[in-house]
Amino acid sequence: MQATPFVFIYGPPAVGKLAVARELAAQDAQRGWRVYHNHISLDCVGAVFDWFSPAFNESVAAVRLAMIRAGVEHRIPLIFTFVYAKPVDDAFYLDLFDKVECAGGTVYPVRLTARVETLRERVLDPSRADTSKAKSLEKLDEILRTYDTTHALPDRESLTIDTDQCSARQAAERIVRHINDTL
């Protein structure tokens, strides 16, 4: 039985994680991808708890882990998007990858990068207006100042794609090739 694929797309805000995830799901539709982007859990938990309160942070992690583990256990190929902040998120991603692999999944970390100037242009895109994503230069600058969102995951090989150099479609094509090459 083949392992269930789990693509973990990470990078700073406005780098194109959700656009690449949606393109990957569309391009590789025969695999039956489901996109579980970061803000689904944030919005769910934010309906009950104040954002970034201790209860909010604890519940977001629990919801993410439960949903992803259940998806993999039910053999649903998942694409998850995440703003990884080193070292704040190290325990989370290690626990997540462990749960995915214990449930029979194979993790494919994909790191997206772009110049800060590009992030600053993209954060103002109207497509972000009706979301809980960062959508102002002030918020983006605060996140980039407060958290280290530029590093690759420690102890895990990641496919790194510079979204300044390619479109979401091209990035998705690279991810599909990468997954197919490892099967």
C-alpha cells in the first residue's frame, strides 16, 4: 500500500503558498488533493477564542494536528500551508510530521521564497481583502520583524522554490515532478 502524500508548503506571508497549493491540487487532480490552508484553523478557533491568546494558540495546534492526522489516516492526500517561524514552530512541525508518518503518510516539505519587495507588493493584493491573512504593509513588516520566516526547516530536506522566478503554475509543476521522482 502506497503512503498518503502530505505536502507542507511553508514560507513568509504573501509568498504565494495558497496560490501554489491550489494550483498543485488542480494540476495533479488525479491524486485527489485537498487543500487545508493555515487560515482554516485560525478562523475556526478565532470564532471562539481571542486571537493569539494561550487558549487560541493551544486550540489552533490541536485542530491542525487532529485534522491532518485524520486526513492521512483516511488516505486523503493533503496540502497544508504554513508560515514557519524558526525556532518558535519547531516543536509543532516535528510533532506534525511525526503524526503524519505514524498515520502512514509521506511528508513533502516545500519552502517558498521571494524578495521582501515582492512580499510587500503581494500583501496588498485585493484577493487578500476578505481573509484573515496579513493584508497591510504594517502587519507584514511586524511579522517579518518579529519572526524569522526565511529559514528552511532544520533537520528536513525541503524543495525550495523562489516565487520571484516562477508562477504558481510553474511551482506546482516542480512539486509534482518532485513527488513523482520520489515514488
